[in-house]
Amino acid sequence: MNGTIVATAAALEATLRERLAPTVLEVLDESAAHAGHAGANGLGYGTHFRVRIASPLFAGLSRVAAHRLVYDALQPYIDAGLHALAIEIQR
């Protein structure tokens, strides 16, 4: 990570709430389970996340387009070192 932005479950959740107004949101930091894998930072947090999300903004969008909205919202974290993001769109 570059030190200016730290990816935590709380930070990702706040950003997603602000940008996508979700009706369902769960952000899980799964980094510890990926220790020693590519992209792990050795700290056990901040690199691998799972997001379960539903938002009215996804209405009428394909799964790929809905995922793109999530990626776009979290781009600053990706740029700062977030390595893996598993997205589960809830309909």
C-alpha cells in the first residue's frame, strides 16, 4: 500500500454506502486467509476483500456493469494496493 489510503472493511463499506446507496452491504476482509499468496502484504489485512451488495443503481444493469460500478467506487483502494475483490451482486 502506498500509505495514503488504507483498505479496511470499514473504509470500503463507507465508500460503497456513499457512492452506491446499497440496500444490502457486507464487506469482509479475507486477507488473512491469503497470507503468502500473490498480492498479500504480510500484514494479514487490506489486500483481499469480499463484497456482497445490492443497490437500486444496479437495476437493469448486467452483472458486468454492476461489478464495474463497484470497481469504479473502490478504484482509489485498488490503486493503493487492494489486490483481490470478490463481488457478489444481490438481486
